Amino acid sequence: MSDSPTEKPKNPRRVEAGRLNRSRRGPLTPEGRERLRRSALRNRPWEHSTGPRTPAGKAQSARNGKSGQKGPLSLREVRAALRDVRELVRHMREARDQLR
């Protein structure tokens, strides 16, 4: 299961079906890998993946990364806040030193 309270639990029937399908396929052979490579080069799927276009889709995409974080702020957000506080303290010290 997941540690995140916002993530939906996975459907056990689908998980089991996925395991069963994977076990039936087995590992890729060198011929199968070459066939996949040629198919990808022919179809060029990277040219068709554009990402979200609407503001709602972009907002959802931005929230996707937050599903695994612990706490309300990400590490990047905490570091940015601390950087702002350090900058404020530095300005306050400079102002104090100018008054002396």
C-alpha cells in the first residue's frame, strides 16, 4: 500500500492481473527488444507527448509530485523559505550596522 493519506489504495484485483500478465510475457528476448526499438523509431511517440495544455491540467501536473512528500511543504519550499529568512536577517543586520 502507500504511506501517503491522499493516495488512493490500489485495486488488488488489478494488481494481481498485472502480475499475472507480466509473468505470462516473461523477459524480453533480444529480437523482441529490437522489434520494440524499431517500432519506437518508426512511431516517434516522443513527438506526440505534449503534456498538459489547460491551466487545470497544468495545476494537476504540478500537484502530482506532492503526493509522496511528507508534510505540507516540499523540501524545496522549506529551503526557499529559509533562504528568505536568512536574507531578511542579513538586511536587518546591515541596517543595524548603518545606525551605529
